[in-house]
Amino acid sequence: MRNIKNNLIEIITIAGVLILLFYSSEPIMRGDSMRYLHKSLIDPPMYSSIIFIIQWLFGSLNAVVILQSILIGVGIIYLTRTISNIFYLSEIMKIFISFFLFLPIIKFYNYLLTEPISYAFSLLLVGSLIKLIYKFNRVNLIWSAVFIISLLLLRKQFIILYPIILLLYIGIFFINKSKKTLVLLVISFVSILVTHISLVSIDKHLNQNSLDKKSSLIDKYGPFYFIYIDAIYISSAKDTKLFDNQNEQKMLLNIFKEMKSQKSLIEHYNGRGHYGLSFNNIRFYSDNLIENLAKQENTNITNIQKKISFKLLKANFGKYIKHIFKKFYDSTWLFIFLPFAMLIAALINFLKHKSQLTLVIIFLSSFALANHSMVYIFGRVQPRYFIYTDFILLVFIFLFFANFLKKSK
């Protein structure tokens, strides 16, 4: 009985994973799934490589679902155990936390997308970094670096980890001031950077033949793809006068005319969800037009998107800033204002006391803020892009409230 009690979290989590897999281990294909099945070069290489290896070993995509479900279970156990050991949680608290962390995978566990496995590594990363903050040593530093690199190789979205880890490492140095600590942190950060860049470069080199064939796809979904859609959304037909090129002007007039008829511009904003619907309208209508224009002008799609975006945003910068804030508010505004308030309070406290707990709060709040900001500014807002930060942040908010009420009592 004592062994069962000591390992209750493991038993409950494993049971939950098994129930999901017995219910169904069939992979669910979504719009982006084919990119990972056929190794699209617009994505980091890790998830496509995992799918390739698993299919080669087991000959089935069901094994991919099983692997990512197991990894999520391991991540939940690891993070819950870490929090429990540091904050001395009761069994009821541990059960609640593990159950809460389990909720996101009920919907996503069998998606053939990067979300399930990225959620698993996010749990592992947060657990390892909390360990590193409270017990700085080489083992915790190495494991943290491994999980950081894994996330960088899973989704471009996790490029946000570079400034966050830099901020965290500075905080760790102030807590553990020594030349040895500084050297280890610098080596770790440089190793993460070099390893990440090297592995991505090696993957591109190994797939050079595919790169030549798929260069148009990479061009189409370049760095200005989402910014261009925002620029169209906030602008209007009168802004076509900014362009001297007749072909560009003609294309934009065509787009604005169609988007106006579909009420897909910001002037037709009618509440939450308007931008999400407009996004697809602008996206699907523009793609072929821009591709044709790029051929006419003997240039690439990225250059067209870049030129249009800069001119439209410069002319409508105030609208763009309001649009970004509206995206914040229309989706999950609470996860912007709440972590922002936590970050400011923790920074003030950390400057005075250099405590480990405040550094944990700085890390979690900046992680949530950076993740949301990256999606709002450079991507399309979808709830599944926020599971890596929001549920973990809520767990810690729950812990702080529970601890406050316990002290008050």
C-alpha cells in the first residue's frame, strides 16, 4: 500500500495514457500533417525524422501516437514530481496538478502534428529548469540544454527560447555568483546555439535535392507570410496609390475589392472571430495572385510580400498596433495581462532579494508572454499553439493561491 501511495501520480498518469490509447491509437490527420509525413523543408527537422524512424521500425503511424502519448505521460510525471519535491505538496495537490496537466492531451494526443510531442518536451523543459534554478549543477544544466534543443528542432515557434534562456541564465548567475557558474552558463548557451544551427544545416544539406524542388514552397511560406496577411487586413483600396508598379497596384486592387465584398477587412470588424475568418479569405485568395505576380516581375514571393507589407504597415502603423492588441484581446487576453503583472512583480522582487522562487515566476511569465506575442505577431492565433505555456502557468497560479490561503488560515 505504501508503494502505491508513493507512486500514485505515476499510476494515475500511466492509467490515463493507457485509457486514451485503448480508446484509439489511430493518428488523426490535420491540414499540416502531410508536411511532416513528406518532410517539408519549411519546418524544423525533428518531428519528420521521428515519424520516419518510427515508420521504418514499426511500419505504422499508430506507433507515433503511442510514442508521443508516452512522452506526454513522462513529462507530466516529471514536472509534477519536480514541483512536489520543491514545494512539498500533498497527495491531493499532486493528483490535481497531474490531472490538470493531462487535460490538453485528451484532444491532441493522437494528432499527427508537433503539438503533442512539443507539449511533452515543454513539460520536461519546465521541470528541468526549475530543478536547475533550485539546484545548479552540470547534470541539470545538460538536461535543460537537451530539452531546449529538442523544442527548437520541433517548432519554429520555440525560437522564443533564446531570449528567455538568456534572461534565465543571467538570473541563475546572480543567485550563484561565481566564475565557474558563469563559465558553465556561457558554454551551455553557446552549445545550444551551435547545436541547433548545426543540426538544421545538416538536415538541409542531406535534403539538398528536395530543397531545390521545394524552394517555391519555402518561398511561399517565408517570414513575411503572416505579416502580409495582417497588412492586407488593416488596409484598404486607397492604399494601392502607394505603389508605383502597375502590376502590384492591379493585384492589390483585385484583392481589396474581393476582400471588401467578403467583408474580410478590418473596416468590417464585428467582434471576436472576424480576423480568423478573414485570415483564410485573404490567404486563399492572395496565394495564386502573388505567385503569378512574382513570375511577372521575375522575383520571388517573399520579396513581393515584404514590399507590400512594409509599405502598407508604414502607412497604417497605428491601425497595425491596434490590430495586434485586438488579437491579444480577442483570443486569450488574460494570459497577456496576468503573466505581465507577474513578471513585473517578480522582477522588482528579484532585484531586491535574488530568490529562486521569483526567478521561477520570471521564467514562467516571460515564457507565456513570449509564446503569445510570437503567435499574435508572426502567426495565426489558434488555441493549440498556447498549450505549451498556459496550462503550466495556471498550475503555478493555483499553487500560489493555495499556499496564500494556507498561510492566511
